[in-house]
Amino acid sequence: MAEFNINQISQELDCDCIIVDKVFASCQQRECFPEIEVEICEKKFERIRFRPGFIVPNTLIVTDTDIPNFRRVRFTIRIPFQILDCNGNIIAEGFLPDIFKDIILYIPDARDEFDFRIVVETSSEVLLPPVQTGDNLIFTAGVFIIIKVVGTVQLLIPTFGYCPPPPPCEEFSPQDICEDFLECAPFPEFFPPQIGDLECSPCNPAP
């Protein structure tokens, strides 16, 4: 492998040192909950909205294993959801059943002051049309999970300088239906067509 030469790279490209969160390891999992039941008191629902999942406080436990640089990681994931009506109002909310994780992750040895963080990202969806029976709503949910080992580091990266100034903001203005009509509506034909205007008529027989 060719030797990495920082000085040569810096001469060929403009480079900057930045402080970023680096992903040292990640893995994916999925969960399915066939029957979630929520009381909505006979209110009419429109949709179900899921909020970002999170690690429940005080559940994260990281312990060493027999394999160097790999750790056993245990924690609980909790995913909030909201039931919304046709106006976007919350009529009920709750959590999916807790998800318990006991996995092996690459967490390399580092100085005591270096802080690794376990980060979770979730993407949840309703798998079947929800069923409303009286006061209760029943739905099936599927969850995709990405688990990451993250640490803050300083990286040298090529750069093209600062970003150019952004375009001007667009001011919000409510739609004026009368203005649209006065300026954009095409003028209609005021009178019915004459027989000679028709493509197929006794005066203009079809070929």
C-alpha cells in the first residue's frame, strides 16, 4: 500500500480539518408487531405518525467480550406514535412495545477520555390498513432499526472553500383567487359554435 502523504495531498488540494461524528460501526435489524391496540374513544382517525425511536435512559450497558475491540451492548429502544384525525390533531398517542437489544458491536480500545456513543435510528410504518372497532384502533407495525457506534473525531478533508451565499428567501403570501382569475384565467368563447365551425357537418363532410 502506498504511503499516505498528508503534505502531498495538501499541496494538490485545498484541505481543512473538521470536527465530525464518525461512525465506527453500524448494523441493521427489523422488528414486527402484528397487533397494536390503542383506545381512541370512537374518534375518527386519519393516519398514524411515528416519532424517532430512542434508547430508554439507564438501559444502556456495555461490557467487554473475549474478542478484542468488540463489546456486548444491551439496551432498550422505545418508539413513540401518534394517532391523528383529518385535521392533523392528536387524538391518541403511545409507544410501540419496547424493543430489547443484546448485540455485539465493534467499539475499539481508546483513551479513557474518548467518548463512544450508541445511536439508534428508526423507520416505522403501518403494514396493514388499521381496523377501528368501537373505542379501539388496531394496527400492525414494522420497524427498521440502524444501530451505530459514533465518536467525535478530527478529519482532514478536501474542500472547495465556504459555501456560496444562498438565494433570497421566498416570502409567504396567501393565494389571491381573484388576482389569479384577473391575470391568468383564459377568456372563454361567449357564443356557441356555428355549423361551419364543426369538423364533421353536412357542410364539411368527413373525408
